[in-house]
Amino acid sequence: MSSADQASSNAVATGLIEALLVETDKQDELWKKIEPLLGIESKKYVYEWNKFCGIEEEELNPPNSAANSPDE
């Protein structure tokens, strides 16, 4: 997301990502469809947010892992 007002842009993007995480919390199949569409910065945010929320390390996919790469 780009904007002349970077702070507003960051707030909107963060809110959107957090809303996606809440909505897909119990819907793994839906998250698997959404995650490949995210850019690397969004994936980094998701990873850090999940760590902050206490998600078990083995459940996390680091942003650069094969689990987060689109199928080729």
C-alpha cells in the first residue's frame, strides 16, 4: 500500500492484516489461500504478530520459508 502519508498507510495496512488474522484464526484452509497473496513485509508483520501473541514457534512459518513461497 502506498500513500503520501506513510503513517496513515501503515495504520490501514496493519489494521487490514490484523483483521485477516482474526477472521482466519480458526480457518486454516482460508489462511492458506490468503497468505501467498501477501508481500514479504506483510508476511514479516504476520510472523512477528503471531510471535507476540504466543503462537508456538513450530507453528510459525518465517517469512522467507518454503512454506510461504508460492508453488512454482
